[in-house]
Amino acid sequence: FFFFFKQKTAYEISACLVGSEMCIRDRANAIQHYQKALEFNPSYSECLYNLGNAYCVNEQYQEAINMYNRAIQLNNDNVAAYFNVGSAYLMANNIESAMQNFEESLKRDPENVDWLIYVANLYNEKGDNNDAVRHISKALSKEPNNVNALKVAVQAYESIGDTENHEAMKKKLELLDVQQKEA
């Protein structure tokens, strides 16, 4: 059921990762650059995190998971590492571990609307519609006019059979579309 995510290109995957700029610019050499840096300081958590990004962009998901987890062990305040390890687990088709890490990232950064939308969309695709509604409601409470959140909300409310909210989100989305065209 996560066929959509397995079909992403390395560039699309890297766009979802937090802090993957070097990996996009120098995909072929990023792993070697970070490994070299770790030779000088094996406990450099940011370098381990970036190496995780490089592995993920190069579709080496188990190695990415290992690097993110090492980075978290050294610096458990690295909220983005929890999100990115979740992404790596998702790409490795380990859905339960992915969702656990996404939830952990949201516990540590509950205001992150982009992550709330992403996780709500995953729950929606997974068929966990009540969890999808719970997360998308949080996102919309923080950014009521977020177009991406509204799109996920339309799907989520339709999935649980909540016609009233489904129609309300559709109307709001249409209104925002009209306002953008007029601007």
C-alpha cells in the first residue's frame, strides 16, 4: 500500500529529508566526504546525520537508518534525525518503525505543520483514518489556510465519512484557489 513512496526518485527522497543540501549537490561523493570527516571525529553527530542523508539519497536505507540512529544516540535533541530515520524506514518498507519515528519527531516538535501534514497523509494512505484526521486537525489549527493541509483534510474527512467537514474543507480550498487567481 505504500507503492507511491517506493517509486520516488533519489532527488524526490532528498527533498523530503531535512538538511540534505550537500547530498543533492554532490550525490556521488557525499558519502565519501562524510566518511572522511568521521575519521577525524567519529562522535560528530551532525556528520553522522548528514551521512544518513547521503545514504538515503543514494537509496542505501539500512545504512541511513544506522547513521541516523547513531546521530540520535549522540544527540537525542536532533529532532530532524527522528523524522529522517522515519523516512528511511518508510523507504525500506518498515512501516511500523517509520510511524514510530515520525510520531517521536512530532512529540519533540509538535508545531511542525509540514511534518503533521506528511504524517497525516501517511496515516490516510495506510487506512488509519482517525489518526489522519487527528494530525491534520492539529496542522489546520496552526495554519488554517494551508493548502496542502486542506487537501489532506478533504481526503481524510471523506475516508471517515464526515461529509460536513469534507465539504467545508473542499469549499475552503476552492475559496483559497479563487483568491490566489484574483491576486
